[in-house]
Amino acid sequence: MEIRSQVAAAQPVSPSSSPTSSAGGPAHHAKQPEHRWLGLLVVCLGVMMTFINVTATITSLGSLQQDLRISTHTLVWITSAYSLAVVSLVMSAGTLADLIGRRRVFMGGAVVFAAGSLGAFLAGSAGTLIAAQAVMGVGGAAILPASLTIVSTTFTDPHERTTAISAWAACSGLGLAAGPLIAGALLDHYSWHSVFLTNLVIGALAVALSPVFVQESKHPSRRLDLSGMILGTLVLASATYAIIQGGATGYTRTPILVAYVVFALSLALFVRVELRHHDPMLDLRLFRSASFAAVMGVSATSLFGFVGIALISVLYMQRVTHAGPLDVGVRLLVMFASFVAVSAIAPRLVRRLGFTVLFAVGLGLMGAGSLLLLTVGPFDGYGAMWPGLLVAGAGSGLLVAPSTAAAVSSVPPLQAGMAASAVNMSRQLGNVMGPSVLGTILTSHFSNNLHDRLVDADLPSRTADQIVAGAAHGGGGSSLPAPVARIVADAVPRAFTDAMHLSLLIGAIALLAMGVVAALVVRQRVPGARTTASPTR
């Protein structure tokens, strides 16, 4: 597989054709849509909305836990319910967009997302909030692949397409950066409910402007693969549930074992069905290319590290340094700002250096940033933390846009929607695994470490258990007797920091390992690069 220097659609658009293009994308020589850059801005609003929700919710976790009095294990589902829905439905939503229209699915996703935001605003319990996050996930699953396919089929010039895809990816960084600031500012004056109103405004704008500036398009010959859609959703849902809930309750519990069995059976059936279907939802033959598979791995690992590091940092700042919501948002800005800044120059770098170098360097920087955070101690200030966040954010900026461009540009134009869905699925899997795997390691080891430290400080085991249970629910030691409170005030930061270091170390190993794989396997260059693309191995 190689990245093509030019991508041409199968059918040109005739002047007499209807406003809804039947082609997967217009031919390179066809006239491009007049308002394509404004259309890009509109779809970027939708993308930004989905990512604002991720970091705004993470920033609000302390207020949520304190108000609703929920355990740390349940707290994981506040963020993971959204990702579970996105991962489970993103491939099916991409297929639906090809069938009935990308703009239509994008607008429908924005409406559903806004409805979920309203539900979260009105939520009065953890269960209701988790359900609202799942509804938002359904909307996000429609927005992400539809918007990326709109971009890749609207911009037919290779250089413009790379720039547009980079802008699309950079908007995810803008959303990630804006989320903590918006949430922090609102939480300083209002309750956590107010955080979810932001997406109502953005969603309304996206829906209102889409018919004006976004061109409708469909796949010219795509057919419904109902069996593939159902089985694919079952595969992704069962795997994601097992990852999230297994991390919270243990991977050998009966419900998790059942999820494993469902995953294995549905995966076997999915592979069988897709290989035999004449027009599959996901062409599994694409994964015969080690390079394409590696690009999917890079997409997943980059979000695994980015969201995982962000979540760990938020919890550290809230639990150890006792920073307020707005302070947390401002302190995280160094990570998100470096991501956005590097994303802006990533298209130029990938034209000069190629995908292989950027993937290896980006993952290496993310791993280095995670290792730098190991130097943060239990009583250190922000000065020890920001270098690691800066380096991790810069590394991620080298990955998101190039991996997206690599996936979409590496397939024939009529498979652009399929590639868009695949890369979004991979990215959201990483988004699930980051907080689920690294967050679970953090919380479980924190509880064990805290208990051991309290017992070593001569507290009775029963008292230690009660303090650990209170800490797991976000409680402090203000109601404890003064001597015990002093012990807890020293033990909690130390136990949390030790657990954080273990979680960050595991994340760094995963990032660096994927960097080695990318360096060895990926052999691609961007469309329109100065040198001819060479075949991949």
C-alpha cells in the first residue's frame, strides 16, 4: 500500500447533477465546492463539540464526585459511557453516512449530541448522567466519520485535502484545550450541570449552518451490510465493555467472562461475513497491509496516551495539589496548546519527512513526556509537572492529523468513508483504553498503597479500610481526629503519587513500543509530497 500522489474519484460531477453528489468524492479535475472552507469550519464545529465534552467532563470529575458521592469505579463510567457508544457505533455510522448522505448523518449526530447534553444538564444522579453521556456518544459516533468523509471528499486537490484534514484534526485539539477552560470558568460560578450547556450552543450552530455551507454527498454504489453492522457493533461493544468494567471490578468476574465469549464469537462471525460480503462495512483486506494496520495502531495509541495522561494529571492536581477546576484547566493548557501548535505545522513536516519519521518521533515524545512526569513528587508544585505535559502534547500534535491523512489517503476514493470510520474507531478505542487501563491501574494501586501506608503508621486495619473507602469516594480527612488527619494528609499524596508513577510508566512503555513498530512497519508519504511515495512493506 502506498499513499497516492493524487486521488481521483470514480465519477466526475456533471453540471446538471443534483446538489447531492452521488460520487464518493468529485474528481480531481472537477470544480471544487465554492464554500468548501466555510463548510470545513462548520464540520469542525461539530468535531470540536465532541472533544470539548471529553475534557470538560474530565475537569468536572471532582465536582461530580463530591456532589453525587459516587465511587471512583463508577466515576470511570462518567467518561467511559460516551466512549463506549462512540466506539460501538462509529463504523456503522460511517456506513450509514455513505448510504443516506454524509451531511444528513452529520446533522443528525449534532442533534442527538445536543439532546444528550441537555440530558446531562438536567441529570440528578450518576445513572442519569451516564445515560446522557451514552446518548452524546451516539451523536459523536455519527459526527466523527461523517465529518471526516465530508472533508476528504470535498477537497479534491491533494495539498488542500491534507491541509483540510489537518485542520479537522487540529479542531479536536482546540476542543480538548477549550474544554478545561470552559468547565473551569463555569464551575467557579455555577454547578457542574452548567458545563454541559456549551455543547447545546455549538450543536445548534452546526445544525443551522450545515445546509448552507456543507455539500451533501453519498457513496455511488454502497449497499447495506446489515449483518456486518450488527456484528461489528457487537464486537466493539463487548470488547469495550470488558475493558472498562473489567478494569473496575476485575477481569475474571462472570459478566466480564461472558463479554469475552460474546466478543470472540461475534468477531469470528464478523470476519466470516465481511470476507464473503460483496460490499462489506469494513474491507478486512485493508489490514493485510502491515502499514495500514500500523496506522490504526498509531491512531489508537496516540489517544490512549493523550487522554490517559490528561486524566491522570487532572486527578493528581485535584487529589494531591487540591487545585480548583479553573486552575486545573489553566494548568492543562500547556499540554493542549502544544498539541494545537504542533498540529498546525504537522502538514509541512509530513511533506518533508514522511509519515514514518513523524509517527516514530511523535510517539517517542509522548513516551518521553510520560517519563518526565515520573519526576513529579507528592509535594511538588506545578513547576515539576508542566515540562512533561508540554512534551506529551507536542508529541501528540505530530500524530493525530498525519495518522488521519495516512488512513484516508491510503485507500481508493470510494473507500474514504470506510477509512474515516476505521481511523475514528481506532482513535476512540484508544480514548477508552487510556482512562480505563491507566485509570484502573491508578485507582487500584492507590487504594492498596494507601491502606499499607496507614497500617504502617500504626492505624488499625479497620480504620484504614474506612479511610481508603472515603478516599475512593473523593472524601478528605477533615472530619478525622487531628493525629489521624495528619497521618492521612501525608499518606494520601504519597500513595497517590506512587500509583500515578506506575500508571505513567506503563503508558510510556506502550507509547514507546508503538513508536518502534511504526518506525519498522510504516512506509508512507503524504499526497503531493516532494518525493515520490515508495511502496510499503
